[in-house]
Amino acid sequence: QSLGITQDAIPWLIESHLAFTAITIAEVWSSTSIFAILILAGLLAMPKEPIEAARVDGCTPWQTFRYVTWP
């Protein structure tokens, strides 16, 4: 209101639970890209031999991800 943008009260700035929700959503949105880059860097640094060994042993793509890539 003091900025002159609107004369009405903005509800998500007045009520504490709505303000907390808005801040949480903004924080998750801003940190998602950092976590995605870190996960991608970790996956790219992983050696290929364990994945190839899992395929030779007959693992499905899901089993390869679950037991080799994810841990």
C-alpha cells in the first residue's frame, strides 16, 4: 500500500500462513535449478562401467536406475 501500487490490502502479505506459503514456494522455485545442476553433475561424473555391467547381467532400465544409478 505504501508504494502506491494498490489501495487494497494484499492478503498473502497480511496473513501469516499465506505469507509463509508464498515464501516457501519462492524458495523452492529459486533453489530447484541449483539442485538440478548438482544432480546432473553427479550423474555425468558417474563411471559407465557399473551401468554396462548391470545391462550385461540382464537388469531392466528400472533396475539399473534403482540399484546402480540412484545409490
